[in-house]
Amino acid sequence: SIDQAIEDTKETLSEAVDEVSSAFDSAIEETGETLDDASEEASEAMDNAMDELGDAVEDAGDVVEDAGDDIEEEAQSSGGY
């Protein structure tokens, strides 16, 4: 359903934010690690998070599209148009 797709997208975004935050924190905490390393690690986590978010948004789009197709078929079969 559309609501589920939206919920999944929100969940993915929330997880992505947590991942970036935790990657940055752990990178800074590790002894002897420079800020550059921490930044690189956070950047990598951010890229992964954005990819995941993109996939979630795409999935949500597919769900909405399928729902639209179903509604259209239903309307046609009931003589709507």
C-alpha cells in the first residue's frame, strides 16, 4: 500500500541518518584516526545511505504506480472509462 511505502521510506531515511551519525562517531573515537579519515568514512556511509534511500523511494514509486494501474483497471472493468 502507499502508506506502507511511505512508512518504509521514512524508516530507511531514519536508518540512513543513524548510520552516518554512528560511522562519524566511531571514526572520531578511534585513537590515532585523523579527521580526514573520519570524514571519508562518514562520506562513504552517506553515499550508502543515499543509495538505500534512492532504492526505497523507487520502491515507493513502484507501489504507487501499481496502485494507479489497479485503480485504472478497476475503473475500465466497471465501465468507468
